[in-house]
Amino acid sequence: MQFERQASNDTTRALMKTVEETEIKHGAPKSEFHQLRYLEHTIGAPFTDGNHISVLKNGDQIFPAMLEAIENARRSILFETYVYWTGDVAKEFSELLAAKAKQGLQVKVLLDDHGASRMSSDLVETMTQSGVHLHWFRPMKLRFWDYDKRTHRKVLVCDNQVGFTGGVGIAKEWEGDARDASQWRETHFRIEGPAVAGLCGAFWNNWIDISGERLPDRDTFPPAEPVGQTRVQVIRSSPATHQSEMELVFESLIVVAKKKLTITTPYFNIRSPNIELLKKKAAQGVSIEILLPGEHLDKRFEYFVADECLGPLADVEGITLRRYQRSMIHAKVIRVDDAISCVGSPNFNQRSRKKDFEIALVIFDREIAGTLDQHYQEDLLLSEPINPQDLHSPHMGKKLFQKLIMLFKEQL
């Protein structure tokens, strides 16, 4: 028995050595190999190979790509979103989804009852009267405690082969190219390859819970053929008492950073252990940059919450804090070193950590990381550094409001 265990261990070590050598041969330095293994073990989701991902910047790129995928769909459309409000693009999506349902496609739409509450009833009727299967996620009922746990996922999957996720909502705020304060700055992603299965799973997870339907027939899903070279880890999280998978994602990404960590998020609300971890990584020589919205932040109280969390980081050597000035920046992007990126629906805040259903992609791809870094550098040109004095010595009114808001920190 002991001999068999030793032989098995020797085989495992030999296999791992072979895998590691293969990784290095194909361009992943040994340190990056260890980063990927660390992320798999702490988060608990494997990386899939053979994916192709396109980075879409702002509504001018995002909406045409999504609408084209819907137009080209031939069998099914799965669509889940938190925000569905008003505007030309809201009408365009509604009419196209309705048209595809009339063509005989299975069109399933899941809208968050809170996030999409501003949606016009005419758009809902356009879809439902055309055969779209539409459900509202957790409307207010007797089980009012469930209403606090929302689906913040943004998922579109066409024919189970082309998927989209990121931060975009279906509303006029996202139309355009962030040219002025009326057009939000956003980042979204088009995905092909095995990782699309993770997006499908996230949709079905919530759809079955709300609709009562069972899973589709086993022959519904086509083989996941490799279409590129990008490695992707798909993580879906669900609300939890203390923390969800997103807490593991955030912390793991900070831990594996060796040279540089950039965080772009609209809402910044983290716990003390994460603040201490960021300070520790900065002391180890990791350059840390955090980019948040400036004066155009859509929820003003989030400004005070962020300032409270940023205070302990303001004077730390190696940590830079900035605010984006042109418009509301809603992009949710974390960049680690030269090849790792985390994108998707979660914000760097408490709701994404424990209250909301989220979906995130951890991507290992130098070209994608380079594109995201280029976008980040462009955003920096439209940003201003945060003055540490503003964080340490707020006027009395702001200080009192901060203390009041922080009583509700777990909800923000």
C-alpha cells in the first residue's frame, strides 16, 4: 500500500513537472504558472483553454456587437441583466428580441425586479406578446428578505456559442462613446469557446430558481470547439451570510500580484482585511492603482463610502488613487501584472461580495491585458489624483454624513 502511494505521488509530481514545462514552453513564465494554479485552488474553478475574447469599449462598440449576435442567432437567446431602463437602445433590444421570438427562437429574458424597475411597460409588452419568455427576478412578495439579494449578472448567450458579459446596462446612459457627462464609460466582453458554458450555467442557475422550469434537453448544447488561445476562469457567485465567491476572487487576485495591480470600479467599499492586504502588497513592492468615478458618480452616497475606505490607503507608498472626470465610469476591471485580468459584473464593494448574484471572468491573455491597459492609460488622461488631505480632514458635514452612511456599509 505504501509503495503504491509513493508510486502515485511520483507519477503526480512527474505529471506536474511536465505540465509546468509545457506552460513555460508556450510562453507562461514559471511565476505565471503558479499564479494560475493558485487562482484555481483558492477560487475552485478551472481555467478553460481555446477561448476567444473581444474587448468592447463603451456603447458605440458594445451595443452593435450584442445586437448583431442576437440578429444572427438561429436557435436560442438567453438574456439576463440588472439594469434595463429607457432610451433608444432599450427599445431596439426589446424589438429585436421580440422579432427573434416571432421567428420561432427560444428567447428567455430574466430582468432584476429592482434594477429594471424603471423599464417602460410598453417594452415588456412588446416582448411578452411576441412570445419572449420573460421573468422578473425576485419581485417583492411575502418573502421580503429575499428582495435584498439581487441578480447583478449581465449575461447574453446566443445559440449557446456566443456570449457577452461585463458591466453594461440596457439604457440611454450607456449609449455613445463616453464623449461627455451624459455618456457612461463602460467595458464589456464578447466570448466564444468553452467559457461560454459558464455563462450559460450562470443564466440557468437563476432562471430555474425563478421560472420553475427544468433544465433543457441534453442535446441542446453543441460541442465546445476551441476557437482561440485565451484561457478563462468563469466564476459565478451567490449571496452568502458572510462572503461569496467574489471575496475569494478579489483577495486571490491581490495575493498573486507580483509587480502591478490596477483596479477600476464604480463603487469602492472594502473590509479592513482587504485594506491591510493592499498595504502589505504595496510594502512588498507591488504598484497599486485605484481608479474611481469623480464628480459624475451616479450615487453620491457611494462617494462618501469610498472616501472612508480610501483614507487608510491615501499616504501609502506605492498606492495611487485617482478619480475619472469626464463622465460616470462604470467599468469593472482588475489587472494583475502582464497577463491576468478580471472582468465581469461585480463591483469592488460589499454588495458584490455578499449580497448579489454575480459573474466574473479571470482571463489569462497578454494581448487582452495590453488592450485593457491601453484603455486604462487613456482613462488616466481624463482623471485627477485624489488629494490625501481631502480624505484625512473632511469638513464636519461630510464627516458626519460619512459616519451615518457607514452604518449601512454592508448594503452598499
